[in-house]
Amino acid sequence: MSDPTEHNERTSTVTIRDVARAAGVSIATVSRVLNDAARVTDDTRDRVRTVVARMGYAPHGGTRTQLLRRTRTLGVLLPDLYGEFFSEFIRGIDETAKKHGFLTLVTSARRDAHEVSAAVSNMRGRVDGFLALSPTVSARATLAEVAERYPTVLVGAGSDAGDIAALSVNNFQGAAAMMKHLLSLGHRKIVFLRGPSGQADASERLHAVREVANWYEDCELRELHGEFRMDTAFDVVTQLLQSDAHPDAIFAANDSMAIGAIAAIKDADLRVPEDIAVTGFDDIPMTRYLSPSLTTVRMPIYAMGERAVLRLIETVRSGETSVPVKHEVLPVELVIRASCGAAEQMIAQSTR
């Protein structure tokens, strides 16, 4: 009599992740075995092949068929296409891809799982791999399935990327440094303009802000939802300033919201930083030319796109179907300019 559990394994949908778990190896190792790559020991190769046969796993569309259909095109999924952050990120992606003989197919999926799924479906067969920026928790589940069939890199997924190759910046360090800086200047009533719920970068920055605020008994922290959008930040800060409880400082979780906040403050006939200090996060190119110039946390935006593409291309050229799982964290830097109310000497000592 056959083992019913074995029958269930064979008849249910089996993924490369299931095979890796059963064989006690990584997804990348299973991919190497399926592609007859050299960097696998004989024992591991035999173990993986045994599990593949027992579970009845068949790569989607056939691994070798997929390799023969290389398009030298990379699919890029972004939450938005508007704004300097995305322009700089796309520039890093596109210039690096072209330098290595690849093209990019870029679309916006607005962090929604359904839009991500639709975008991936439209790109299947047209790209050799996927790069996704700032996916939500629900979208990451969809991308995990994509990563079983195509080389995939997540950018800005934080520590929740799971078994998918990922790249991010040290959001906690950057946000904590900014909070400490504002507090060192004597600001105690601080408004934090939050990013979208369920988005890793936004969550990590919020966590750092709350933790540092808790270290100071006299720190009065208030959180407002800005959704990483300039117009939303303008609206919520305008509403905030209609009350008498004006903050000492506004720390926006990205530069777009900081720009919206500055516009709202000026519309209320208040001054930055004399009445309210404002800081951001990203260091998009225009921030140094604002009046006043924006104190912010510098992210290596171009380098993020560059590094993510290089990891994708390396995997595509190797013939493997999954990018080796590694979570790279790039450093950030506090950039002190005029908008925070710092002394000119401190501004001069900071990187402009």
C-alpha cells in the first residue's frame, strides 16, 4: 500500500521552496542542481534530485527552456514613478543595465499585491528577472512566488524579505541619528510624518523615532500620516498649524513630505527654521537647493539601483533561477543643512 503522505506530496502543487526545505538546502542550491551547475557536491546533488523525484517537482515552464529564451531585459516594479527619488533610483538601474548589455522594463505597482501580480503576469516571458522596490507585506507574498521561478531582488524590504535576495539601507540608524540631532538642538515638541503602513522602510524609521523619543522624558512626540507624499504632508501640516499647539520641529520620513511641510509652514506665515525646524530622509538632489536647504539623511539612491541590478545580472548570466539569498544593508549619513536650526559652524562641518 502506498504512503498517503507521499501521494499528497506528489499531487499537490510543489514549489522550489518546498524542495529546498525537504532537502535541507537553500533555494539557490536547488536551482544549481536543476541547472547542472558545478558548485554543488555530489552528495548534495543526489539528495536534491531524490527529493525532486519523490515530490514530483517540475520547474515552471521548464528551467532550461526559460534559459534558452533570455531577453536581456529586467523587469522593474516601483510603487510610483513620480518624484526625484524614483528618477535617481531608475537612473542607477537603467545606466547599470545598459552598461552590461541589458534593457529595463519599468512599471508602477503602487505597493498593492494585486497590481504587483498583474504587472508580473504581463512581464512573464519578456524579462529575465525582477527587481521590486518597497513592496508591502502582502506584495512580498506574491513576489516570493515569483522568486521561485525568476531571479528576483527586493529593494527596501527591510528584514522581512525572507528567502528572497534583498537590499536596503540602515533606516534605523538614519532615523535615530536625526532624532538625536533634533533633540541636541533643544527641540522637544517633535512631529514625525510617517510613511505608509506595511512598508518596511517606513516601519523601521518609525521604530527608531519612537525608541529615541522614549529615552527623553521631556520629548513630546506626535505622529501624523504623510504616506511619503508631498501633497498629503502639506495637508496634514496645514491642519496641524491651525491649532495653537505648534511643534518645535517636524521630522518627515522622506524628503517629499519635508518639502510639503515647508510649503505648509510658509503658507501659514511661519518661518523655517526660526519658528519650526524641518528635516527629511533620502537626500534627493533638489534638497540642497531649497530655501532653506534641507537637513536630511542621505541614502545612496543611485547605488541602490546599481547594486540591485548587478546582483540580478550576475544571477541571469550564471544560468541560475534564483539570486543567492543575502540581505545587504547600505549605510546612510546625516546631512546637516539650514532647515533644522543648527549653528552655521555645525552646518559647515557636515557634508553638503
